[in-house]
Amino acid sequence: MKEDLLSQIANKYASDKGTKIPDDGGNHGPRLHFTTKYSEYMESIRNEKLTILEIGIGSGPSLKMWYDYFPNATIHAIDVDNHANMNNERVTTHICDQSDRVAMFKLMESIGEVDILIDDGSHVIAHQQISLGFLFQYVKKGGQYWLEDLHTSDREVWQGKTLYGYDMSIKEGESTVEVLEDYINTKEMKSAFMTKKEISYLNENIVDMKMFELPKSHWGINKLCYIQK
């Protein structure tokens, strides 16, 4: 079966969002197959004049992927490190910590509302939930919010471990997957990391939420969450 266009582009740039590990002798992690789901929701709008924000830049393969896939989009990306060398006529990178509401407020007041927001940031569960709680207000009505890298909600793999210096131990009921799946079941957001105002806003403005289960890896469970405003 022929790969969808977005997966083809992801594989071209060796993004782990894609489906194939490059055969180049490099030390690559598993492919996460996110593009197979993204294409279902993004293909019909990919030629529109969109504003896209991605949390997390790393070495930049997904920025190249989005640039090619969305030919008319303005793309913003944030990271705690400086990636200004990746800026071009449609891509702007910003230094910002996704766990810092003050910094995110200053940034989003300059960017404005976005059509698509992808969280591929620190993978720390507190950061994932803080970002969702704070940034969802900046997603346009009808827009898409995606949470990647939910493997850090897997206690069997991550309990007692650290990532980027953060303790990844998880209390019962507080993992991002538990919070999101509980919302899917109850239509009521509950999170120890969000403010009451943020929780109220999510409860009033989420139109749809889906959790996709993708091929598991040694990192743990591999799920991708789609939230429509």
C-alpha cells in the first residue's frame, strides 16, 4: 500500500513522526506512525493559509516536514534552545518554555490564534497538561490540538526514571493519558497541573477528543491524542 503524502515527507526527513527508520546506519529511535493519523485530519486543509504552532524543535525534521506539507502555512515553533538558524520566509522559531505560563502568554499575544497546535515538547506530563490548559484558548474555533509522546504516561517504563533532568514518576490518576482518557469517558477535565479557569475553559470549548493507539515501542505505550475546538 502506498504511503500517504505526509508519511512520505516525514520519512524523507527522517522524522520519528513517520513510519520508516532510515537505512543510513545512524542511531535512530523507533518510528511513531503519527503521520498516518495526521494525514486523516490535515490532508483536506493542507493548501489553506494556516497558522501552525509546534512545541519542540530538536534537530528540526518536523519543521521541514510541515514546511513541505503545508505550502501556504505560517509555521511557528518553540523550544527552550535557540534554533534561529531554522527560520525562513514561512518558519519562525521562538525561545519559550512550555511550562512557563508568563512566557507563553507573551509569545501567544504576538502570534495570535493558530489553526493547528502540536505538542512535541519535553514529554513531561506536567508540561503537557500545563500547555494544553493554557494554550487551548489560542486555538481557533474548529482548530486542532495534538498531543504526541504520551509514552511518558507509561508507569511500567518510566516510574522512577528521569528525562531532561525531570523526575518522571507518576502519581495514580495524574498521567496525561489517564487525564485525557478520563475526559473522553466523562466529558469532564480533571488535572492537578491546570488552573480552575483552564479546566473550565476546556470543558466549555472542547468539541471532540480522540485517543489513537499506535504501534508500541520500547519507550512504552504509543498513543496520539486529537482535540478539536
